[in-house]
Amino acid sequence: MSVDSRTKSIKSPRFHFIGIGGSGMSGLAEFALGRGCDVSGSDTASSDSLIRLASLGAKIFDHHSSENLQGSDQVIFSSAIKPDNEELVAAHSMKIPTLHRSDLLANFMRGTNSVTVAGTHGKTTTAALITHVLTTCGADPCAVIGGVMLDTQSSARIGDGRFFVAEADESDGTFLNYEPVLCALTNIDRDHLDFYGTFDNIKASFHKYLMTSDPDIGVVCCWDDPAIREVSEGIGRPRLTYGTILGCEVRGVDLQQSGMETTFTAIVERDRIRCKLPLMGKHNVLNALCSLAVARALGLNVTQAAEGLATFRGVGRRMELLADLPGIRVFDDFAHNPGKIQACISAVRTAWPTQQITVVHQPHRFSRIETMYDAMVASFRGADDVILLPVYAAGETPRREHDYEAFATDLALASATKTHISLEKASACQLALQLSRHPAIILSVGAGDIWKVGHMLREQLLG
């Protein structure tokens, strides 16, 4: 397959982002700044991303108010913003055009050789890996992803505009809003059932996603995932498969993990390429194989792309090492659904099979617990102790009473681990340190503000 270069022209209005510090918004806001747009935004929670955006010239408000919209040509919102948000209501009354973040991203991608990455988990790391290997191959891509790329400390990359890498979020169905040249699909799990209702609906939506790709370029998809094998049938587009099972066109074999580094051999057609990846776990090998398959689909040098894997520094909050001291390590991870949680713990257990693992977990959304209860309680296998914090509601209210004691008990039985309940982050930190029998690993895991626990632990350990 090959891709012709394209050009694009983007207008530069002043954008105001509601909830600008969100993982799906800060990178897009930074990209807009890099393209010469004026940017303002509001967010009630402080974060490093807001500090970075302000340093780049964005005007940041720490509250929501109609006054923040003065001079704005367009107001950008995400699905996390409720219809009664003060600024969104004000934008409508002031007749300022509003645009969902996915539509603004689609506007930026239009006219490029765009690659979208979808899947229930692994999107951010995979999109960052694709961005990295394309850069290694000299392709100079643009990118907007949902996490901070540690080599640049940014969620965005401004390239020459010929290639564009972006995450496509399935949680609200907006991954169907794009017109990519190439679709990448990492996996399909029973997540977001509060939005889709049934697993069949989820699969049907992913089938539609694959159909958004260019009919001449097609899709890259993980052949290890049986649901992907199902939804990728009959799409009428070229399909390049990757994975670890027989039949993959880009296949990983001889996986070996030593500490935080994994090596494997990538088989691409007749070539066998030994790869070094500074990440843990089979799931990250699959993410890396996806990046090589994308390079192959775009007609780039796969050997050069594979060599570039060794210099990938990772993504913030994706098994990010916060402290590494004699006898104890602290990692922070964004994992919030069963597949992500189990992959995270499994990778650490493989790296250090005899060390004690304590997980501090903040469940994310009541709807996820309610719709994925059995999978959630069984996803902590491999941990020695699990400390549960209250649910990070993300604006939700529970549809039925949430019983913390029953959740903890069921988790202990299903995952064969010890569970503890802590109502405060500070007490969770103290308990994690008390439980740790050196050598030990402590993981802060979740999609809310659980990252504060990891940083509190780092400060206590490093002084």
C-alpha cells in the first residue's frame, strides 16, 4: 500500500475550550496553539497540562463563566461537559458557534494522511508509538493523543502536515466522526455498556469505524482479538493484521521480558527484526506491533521503524515509574477497565515474579462497576493487596446503591487477593507503605485523580 501526500488549509479563529485540562482537550488545545490559533479555556481543576498551555500562550480561567467567552469565535466542548454547563449555555445564548472536540480534530485532520487509533484500551500508548516510529522514519507527523508523550512532555506534535496521528474515542461514539486514510484497531472489550447497551452494539460500531478508512488504504487490526476478527470481515478494504498468533502479517514471536524492558522478534513478510522495547508486558508488544504494521501500511521503512522502538520513552500515567528506590518501586497507571487493570498487574508480576505488589485503586464511574462488575472484581489477579478508594464518579450518580464492603469482598474472592478500604488518599498512602514488604511494588491505578496517590508516595519516599 502507498499513500499520496496531501495539503490542507485551516482557518485560525479564537477557540475557547470548556474543560481545557481534560485528557482529550489539552492536546487538541496545544495543537491549535501550534497552528497559530488564539486559545482560551476554563477548568476548575489545576494540572500540569494547564501550566503548559498557559506557558504556550493560552488564556486559562480557573472557573466557568459567560465572561470567559468574550472575543471567542468558537466554543469547544467534549462529551464530559453537561448541557447545563454555564459556558455552554452562554455560548448558545450569545450565538457563539459550538463544536464538539471530535469535530474540531476532524477539521484539523482533513486533507492529511491521517491515522486514527481506536480500541477499548491501548489507544494512547499505541498512538504515541505510531507517532514515534513515524518520526524515526523521517515522516514528521502531526499528532493529538490523550496522554503526555514523555520525550516531549506534550500531548500534541506539530509536523509538516503530511501525516496526522490521532486517537479515536469509542466511549461516546465520536470515533465515527473522522475520515482517516488508515484505521488502526487494538482490541474490543465489553466497556461503555452504559452508552452502547449491548456487546453486539459495541461490535457493530467498531465495524462502522473500520468502514471510515480509505477504501484503497484500509485498516490495521490486532488478529489476537477474536472480536476484531469478527468485525473486520466484509469491510471491503485492505486489511493488515498484527499480533502473536499464526496467520498475522506482522507477527511478534520470542517475547522476553527483563524488568522494565521487553524484547521480541517482529516477522514482517520475509524479514525477521529483533526489537527492543523499553516497556513491560505483552500488551505493549502488541501496541508496538501495531505501530510497525502502520508503518508498513503507509509504505515506510519497517526496519527503521523497528529500530526506533528502542528510543521510545513512554506516555505519562501509562506504567509511569515515579520512584525507584532500593526495595521499593512506585508506578502510576491510567488503567480503569478490566483489560487494562489486568494487563498492568500481569506486566509487573512478569517483571518481578517474587516481589510483593500492592495496588491502590480508584474505581472510575459507577456505570462501569455496574455494567462490568464480574470482570472488574476478577481483574486484580496477581496483586497481593488491593486498597480501594471511593469511586471517582466523573459526574455520574449511581443508579443503585454502591456497597463498598461487598465490592471489596467480591474482589478479594474473584482475584485471590487481600482487599482494604480507605476513604482518603493520604491514609491509602500510609496503608500502602505499611503493607509493603521489601522488595515491593506499589501501583496507583485509575482514571480519576488517583495519580495524586502516586505522587504523594514519591514525595514521601524521596523526601
